[in-house]
Amino acid sequence: MAKKNFTTKQQIDCVKREIALRERCYPNWVAQKRLKPEAAEYEMGCMRSILEILMFEAAMEKEVLKYMEDHDSHNQQPLFGDANVQTV
């Protein structure tokens, strides 16, 4: 069975490979009329958006880790919001 939990970096690398593959294939597919230019643009836009989201997630992961390293267990300030607010 395939692995189900992938790191953000693994996902970013995979999306980058997929974008590179599509950049190589789509022009030929459009020329051969196997794919409409609008569909190629749409699909590439979606893949680039996914990459942007994953890169943002990776940056936020780094910020959270840095925050955690900067705050030891004696100084337990809430990471987000008010510590007295209970979530459902």
C-alpha cells in the first residue's frame, strides 16, 4: 500500500515535477488538438495555485517551529489568540 502521509516538501516537489511535465506535454497536445488552449491554461493555473498554497504552508510551518523554539516550557504564551478562549 502506498504511503499516505507526505511532508509538505515532498508535496511541493511532486507538484513541481507535475508542472514541468505539463509544460513539456501541453504545447504538443494543444498543437495536436488533443487539448484546448483554454483548458491548458486553466490546468496550469490550478497547478501553480496548488504550488503557491503548499509553499505558503511550508513557510508557516517554519514560523511555527521558530516560535516554538523561541518559547520554552516556562513561558507558555498562546501561539494564536487568547489562552482563556475555549474552542469547540
